Amino acid sequence: MSLVVRRMTVEDVPTAHEIDISSFTLPWPERSFRFEVTDNPAARCWVAELDGRVVGILVLWLIVDEAHIASLATHPDFRRQGIAKQLLVVALDKAYTEGARTAFLEVRDGNEAARRMYQKFGFEEVGRRERYYKDNNEDAILMTLKRLPLAPVFRLSDRGERE
Ligand SMILES: CC(C)(COP(=O)(O)OP(=O)(O)OC[C@H]1O[C@@H](n2cnc3c(N)ncnc32)[C@H](O)[C@@H]1OP(=O)(O)O)[C@@H](O)C(=O)NCCC(=O)NCCS
């Protein structure tokens, strides 16, 4: 099995949108991915390819010295194989080389899988936006990784490649 993390291209957008639909109750419209890839200078869009198939996506916004994880999802058939972990390592490493010193994200209160993953990376809960998600009025938990780069324990395994 070969896992490669590389930048998302316009050709990846339909697949990214499919993964998004199968992962979120409020998915982005396809045009949002297109905009992020082609027109948003702050966006760094990544895909994870497992044996040539795109199975994970990550969109990060780099704003001065802050990396905001805007979207992260693994196709439901490929979860618990370290794909999101690898996407995060590559995206945060690259953001660090571009000047990011902290990272930031919002996650649903009830999303145990994602919260556990972010905690493993050192993200801490710093706040809550009440009734933030409009589909079910769930709260958003704000999480921050106060200091980049990631600890050496997160260096890429030999399954992942940069860009
Ligand atoms: C959250 C999500 C991105 C994780 O993707 P993944 O590729 O399965 O994650 P990984 O295999 O890299 O796992 C990373 C860590 O996350 C945690 N984790 C992932 N899935 C988990 C689950 N179902 N239960 C508990 N912990 C889980 C674990 O700590 C795991 O590390 P471990 O396998 O060494 O224990 C995936 O479940 C997903 O796409 N969910 C829907 C979209 C979403 O919630 N995105 C995040 C929005 S903020």
C-alpha cells in the first residue's frame, strides 16, 4: 500500500466533493473546493492518495502566522488507517515552513474521533461557539495548537511523501 500526500488539483475537485458529502452533514458545494484550489491565495489544499486513489482531503487557510484547518475528511471506507494523521502532518509541516506558528480549528462537540485525533497532535480546547452548526444546533469546540512545528514524533513515516 502506498500513501502519498500531495496538493489538490482542479481535477481532484469532484472526488474531494464526494468525500466531503460522505463525511459531513453540511458539506461544501463543489464550487467551494474549486474556489479554494484556483482562487483563494490563502488556501493550501491537500489530498491523500492510497494506491493512486484519492481517499482523504484537507483544506488549510494560512493567514499570516496562523494555520486554520478549514476541512479534513477521510473517505468512510478508508478510516482508521492513519490517512488523516498523515494529511495533518504534511499540511502543518508545510504551513510551518511558510510561516505558521500556531494552528486553529473548530470541531463539533460530539465528534469524538476528530477531537481525539486533534488532542493527539497537541491541540487544546480554548473555547466553545454555542449552537454553531445550523443542522442540529450543535456547539463548536475551538481548538488551538499553540506552537508549531509539530514534535519530532510526528515526522513522516515512510508511507508518506511531501507534495
Ligand atoms: C476524523 C477523521 C478525519 C479521521 O480520519 P482517519 O483517517 O480515520 O484518522 P486516522 O486513521 O489518521 O486516525 C488518527 C487518530 O484519530 C483518532 N480516531 C480516528 N477515528 C477514531 C474513532 N472512530 N474513534 C476514536 N478515535 C478515532 C485516533 O486517535 C487515531 O489515532 P490511532 O488510530 O493511532 O488511535 C474521519 O473520521 C472523518 O473523515 N470523519 C468525518 C469528517 C470529520 O469529522 N472531519 C473532522 C472535522 S473537524
